[in-house]
Amino acid sequence: MEPKAVVPSRKRKPLGKVFWISVGWIGLVFLLAIIASWIGLEDPNNGDYALINAGPSWGHPFGTDDLGRDILSRVIYGARVSLIVGFGAMAIGMTLGGTLGMIAAYRRGAVDTLVSAASYVMLAFPALVAVIAIVAFWGHEIWKITIIVGIASTPLVYRVIRAATLSYATREFVTAAKAQGATDTRILTRELLPNVLPTVISYFLIGVATVIILEGALAFLGLSVPAPTASWGNMINESRTYLSDNPWLALFPSLAMFLFLIALNLVGDTLRQSFDVQESKL
Amino acid sequence: MSAESTPLLTVNDLVVSFKKGRQVVQAVAGISFDVFEGETLGLVGESGCGKSTTGRAIVRIEEPTSGEVAVEGRQLTGLGRSELRKARTSIQMIFQDPVSSLNPRRRVKDIVAEPLDIWKTAEGAERDAIVREMLEAVGLDPDVAGERFPREFSGGQCQRISIARALVMKPKVLICDEMVSALDVSVQAQILNLVEDLKAKYGLTLVFIAHDLAVVKNVSDRVAVMYLGRLCEVAPSDDLYALPAHPYTQALLSAVVEPDPEKAASHVALTGEPPSPINPPSGCRFRTRCPKAEERCATEVPELREIAPRHQVACHFPTLRA
Amino acid sequence: MSNDTTATDAFPQAEDLSGPLLTVKDLRTTFSTPRGDLTAVDGVSLELGRGETLGIVGESGSGKTVLSRSIMGLLPRSKTTQSGSILFEGTEIVDAPDATLRDIWGAKIAMVFQDPMTSLNPVVRIERQITESLRLHTTMDKAEAKATAISLLGQVGIPSPAERVRAYPFQLSGGMRQRVTIAIALACSPRLLLADEPTTGLDVTVQAQILDLLSSLQAERHMAVILVTHDLGVVATRTDRIAVMYAGHIVEMASTRRLFASMAMPYTQALLKSTPRISDPSHTRLTAIDGRPPDLINPPTGCAFAPRCDYATEQCRIEAPPLRTAPEDPTHLFACWNPLQTGHAGTVTTAKGEL
């Protein structure tokens, strides 16, 4: 008789300080964006015309812009746009692309051929140009931008999730579940999803970062949320003309975007590595 | 073994073909055999001979192109999706790769309970009790093993978990596909002994597929030898190894290495490797490598016929016992 | 090949021809892992003569593969520490500079790996994979190297070698691929061939063909071979000597006949008894070894096999047995406090291993 399982339980490698600082930073940005209206910030859209392009001071820690609006307040309210567009679009992309990717990888055959072909057609189209064209035509309210960017990200997400699913769909435990009489839905949700989830999470965060940059690019073309609503992209775009007079105007939204993107990438990357290590222990 | 007249598992003229580009490959080219209750049938052959495909076609993980598979007289082939799902609980399979057979992100107790959850046969305390019983039956401590993930176990222990999962619905037939070939000899012996014990305890009927002739002989009552999608020889295992009638069986046996320096090093009469199943030789499929091949072998397919009680061979020129 | 030596290695070569080809002394290979230091090879010493075949037998995790890679100098430098000495024809391999190792690899020591699919480069034609080391280690020109490659493929039993030399690895079967890796290994007529599980995963018929091929090539070329395997059957008829490894140690070493006739180590016996034999009647109960090999990060005190051994005594659990010689045969080494009685080794049985 074999002695009972004697393998010592392997402890997870700690995720590290940098990871938790990044998580904390993302959480803080979220919190501030949600409670922005209740923490007594200055009105982000109506400025004090007596105080234009001022540097940081007690009243305005980040200074004011060319219309005398408080930059701190605008950076925090601007986070709302970046977060909604970033997380919203990726949620749409993940739901559509992820579901299709898992089904295609599991079922293979005609479904796979058809959806994969469609994804290649979409990928062959320059996404940025398509997004610009549709936004310009349809309008640039925040929900429209979110939907358009979300759909544009679908084929890329599809390819990633399909590949991740494929490496598990061919393993024997899927066959074993089938042999026990499990339904396709059960195999997809109970057997495959938990295995693909790490890829979903880490790719989601890195995707959000990409979408936030895309919002910035749209803003540069004047195609992000309409003025006077603040977004990090809009603010950086507006700061262009005043770069020599008021560098603060460019610095703070850029810094906010930069730090947020770094944090997202670090968290996504650390999670991915941590999952990889566990996998390689098999 | 019981010598009942009606077999538990019947495979009749099973054909499985795949499309490979434009060509059709017959991995299994019409094989028939019976397995009786409480019996272990070994299925041996070189890689690519179709032995694994046969096993997978029996449980219909691979869809048979034609032919019939029946368990207790009930046809598995031709069943609709939901009927097939139900039928699958009576016939279970264990795979070669112990690690890939288990979902890395689920706990052992949930892996073993999976069939119970699918069929809602047991819930709550009853479910836990069954899982404990099965884990104990395969030699694992349920208190320690249940909460852990597959990565924390060795290959042999993973294979035990697979066995527990396969037996949880009390199946009639267990198909073991190369279940010990990824394991070290010492662990292999543990698993083979376990399989023998469980077979007696739960009254199982086994189809044991492997390429290792010594392993197959050890566990089987009868052995069927496959070559390029067809059966060459079926016989009680001691008979088959003592008096192989088919030239291919003889060649396979001559190639076995034994842990005994006093026995001369094995030298196979067999040269080369099996031809491609895309374009198999006419007549007898073994004739291209057979030392006994004559003209007749190229034109006439040898049928499986009985040359001694329970000893069947598909060869025009078998070695008959003196 | 021994005549055309350059000035620099002329002296050691002349000196070496008499002594052993390979001398390993107290080799210790340690990996640093997140859980702590893992000593995979722990104080191994052995000698290998010219043209000799040594079988190294052990289960996975016994250190047999790490030992063979250490001899080749193939282990990654980072996270690996080595002590002791590996002398190959007078050249020290432990901590040797890369330039020294490059001169040895392929030319003097070659290796055949378990998985030919991963040890061959899938996108390079077989021709170039063979001629690469020929061009590197000899003065052959392109045409000569190609001719040699074709002749090598013929020697390892590949039909129509002149055509096959243009093939890619995926166009060949598993057995053919393993023949190709042997041809690559033999290209520069090495003095020592390390074969790490060369037939695991191959069919019995192909396994026998490959083992036959290795034996005949070895006899032709007077080449030493180290055959690493977990299968006692593979080494029983094809080696001169066998070393059995357990938990990083050599626990028994003897000439092949002596080992099978009068094994002293209970572990060797247990390994043999757990191997199913074709000559036994079907349903013969196998004697499985209890439990599993020890955790090499926290190895037990005393004999590493003691927790699984039927003959273990208090002494075994406290004090590690040294490798000592059998009284009747000075070439038979074993590490056991309670060795099996000579002559009874094959018959001593216990039922403890049963489930």
C-alpha cells in the first residue's frame, strides 16, 4: 500500500511588493473616480477665469488650465472616462471574443473555420482607422466609443483565448469528462473556463491599458468624449498649445495615464507569470 | 473467469476511418471480438496499429465509421446524444497520461465526484462518503488527498485518482489505454496490482490496451494482437505467449527484452516498420514484413479462424502446435 | 583518429591510452530550487574503460539523467553547483571553460536523447544536422561531409540514405528519427556515447532494432557506451557492468552477470521483482516497492532506501551505509548494512509489498 500522499504542499511564490503597490494604485484610481462628486473637488468643467494657467498651489494642488479649471479635479473626473472606456470595451471584447474563442477551440470543425476566418478578415482591417471612421460618423459619446472599441478588440481577444483554450481542449481530462457523460456546456464552464481564466484575467488588464492609449489617440484627433468633459486623452490634447506656458497641464494627466498603465501591465504580467509557474510545476 | 455464454462486451466488424487531407485512413479495419464478464482482454500491437483507436471507438470518443459495439446486449453504436451520455456511465476509460487526464484547476475530491455531479446521483454527505470510499479503494488518504490539486501528486498517484474517478459510477467495463506506460517500473507494479485488486472487488471487465507485452500478459486472461488495423491472433494469454501461431506475434515476442543476462539478447527477425495505413498492402497486411509470405497472402485476406479451443489466428500459414 | 593529434593534446593522449577513459570521483551536483538545495547526484564515483558498456539504472528522480548530463558538462551553470571531478581522457569536465567543452562535445563524447522529436531541429534537413559537427570538428569539405553523412545513415540502417539525407525530421517515423540521432552522435567517431533512455517510447520491435544497432556499432568502433535507463530488461543483455542509482547515490555496481546472479542490495532486488516478465504466467502477483523515493531537498538520515526496505534495521535509519566491496568479488560494490545473502538473492522474498 502506498503511503498516503506525502508530497509537501507547494506554497505559492509571493507576488511581491511591486504587485501589491500596483494593485493599490489601481484601486485608489477606481475609488477616486467613483467618489469624485462627493469629495468636494472643484467643478471640473467651470473654471475661475481670474486664475488661468496657474502653477500648483494650496487651492489648486495641480494648478489650473487655460480656462482656469482645476487640473486635479479634471484628472480625477477624467479617470472616469478612461476607466469606463478601458474596462467597458474590454468587457465587451472579452465576452464576445472569449466566448467565441472557447467554443471554436472546443468544437473545432466548421464553427472554428468560420469564426477564425471572420476574425482574420477583421484583423486585416486597420482597426484604428476603422474606429476613427465609425466614431466620426456615428458620434463620440462615451458609450458609443466603448462599444466600438470593444467590438474592434474582439478578433484579437478571440485569437488569444482560442489559442489558450486549444492547449487544454486536447488534453485527456476533457475526453474523460466527455466519457463520463458531461454535456458540452458543462465541459466549457467547469473544465475549460477555470484553466483559461488566468489568461483571460492577465490579458484583460493588458487590454485595458491598450484601450486607454487608444482613447488618448482618439482624443488627439478630437474624437474622444465631447468637450467640456474631461478625459486624460482630452487633457493631454488640449495642453499641446500651452506646453511652454503651462507644462503642468500636460504633466499631470500624462503622469496619471503613465502610472495607471504601468500598474495595469505589472499586475497583468505578474499574474500571468504566477500562473505559468504553477502550471510548470505539473 | 466465468465461462458464460453471452459476452458482456461485443465488438462486431468495427471500422474507424479518418480523413487525412484527401485520403481516407482506416485506423481500424473491421475487427470483431467478445469480452466476457469478469475477464481481462489485453490488446497489444505497435504504435499506429489502431489499438487505442479501438478503445476510444468502444466508448465512442472516436465515432466508429461502421460496425457495432454492445454492452450487455445493448447497442452503443447508433445511440443518440442523450442516450449515449447515459450509456457511458457503464463503460469507463483510463488514459495514458496521468497528468493530462486530470483538470489541473480542480481539487481531487471534485475530480472524483465529477460523475456524481453530472448525474446528480449523490449529493451532500452521501457524495462525500462515496468519494472517500473510492479514494481509499485506490490507496489514497481522503483526508490528505481530497483537498489538494493534481499538481501535488506524482504520476502514479494521479493515475490512482483517475481510477477512482472512473470507478465512482460503478461501471461494468473499464478500458485502460496504456495506463502504466508513463510510469516507472516500481510504480507500474503498484498500479497493476491495484487494478487486479479492484477488478476482483468490483467485478470489473477490462480491456487492457498496451504496447508492453510483459505488462499485458501479466494482467490479461486473453490477449488480442493487432497489426495495421486488423486482429492477427486472439488467445488465452499463457497459450499465446507459449505457442504463438501468427508470424507477427512470434516477431513481437522475440523482441521483448527480459531482465535476465542468461537469456540471449533478443534479435528481431522483423525488419523495418509497419507500412502506412493510408495505402495498406493487399491481402494480408503483414505480408510485406512476413518471412512466410507467399503469393496467396497478397491476394486473399486471411480470416480470423479457430486453430485450437479459444485460440484464433488470421494467417494462411500459422504455426500449429505439434 | 588517435594518430592525427595536434601538438597541444599529444601528451595527454599518449598518457591516457592505458588508463580508464572516464573517471568520476565523488561527484556532487546540486540545484538551487525555490524550496531549497536539491542534491541530485550525491558523491558518485565510477570508472569506465575504453570500449566498455555501463548501464545506469534507476527510477525517475534517482539522479541517473543528471549524472549523465554532468559527465557531458551539459548542465546549466546558473543554479547548479558541482564538486568532485570528472576526468575524460585526462581533461577535467567539472567547471571546464566552454571552449574545452566545445572541443569535447560531439567529437569525443556524444549523446543520444530520449525524445528524437525534440532533440532534432525540426526545420533543418538531416544532412545539415549531421554535417554540422563534421565541419566543426574535422577538416572535411562540404562534399566529403555529405558523403560521410550518407554513409553514416546507411550504417544506422536507414534505407536509401542518399535520398533520406535531404529529408526533414517530421518526414521520418520515430524509430527512423532515433536512428538519425545516433548517426549524428556517431559522426565524429566519439570515444564515449551517452544514451539516455534511447528506446523509451519506442515500440518493442523498434527498441530491439535500436539496441542491436547500438551494440554492433559499438563493437565496430570500440566505443564506450553509457546506457541510462529505468528498464532492467534493456541493460541485462547489453552491458558489461551495471550501476544502480537511488536518491543520487550509486547503491550497487557490479558486472552484469554478477549483479543478476547475486545482487546484494535490497533495492536492486525490489526493482527486479517489480518488473513484469514475459516468462511468468499471467496474473503473477508483482512485488511492488512501497512508497516513493525520498525528497532530495530534505533527504532522510541513514540509508535513503530504508523507509521502503523490507530488511531495514535501526542502524539503517541512523547511519548511511558506505559503498563497500563484496568479499568474493572486489569489483562488486554495494551500499547496504544488511545485504542479501549471496546466491539467495533471487529467492529471498517477503510479502510486505503487497496491497
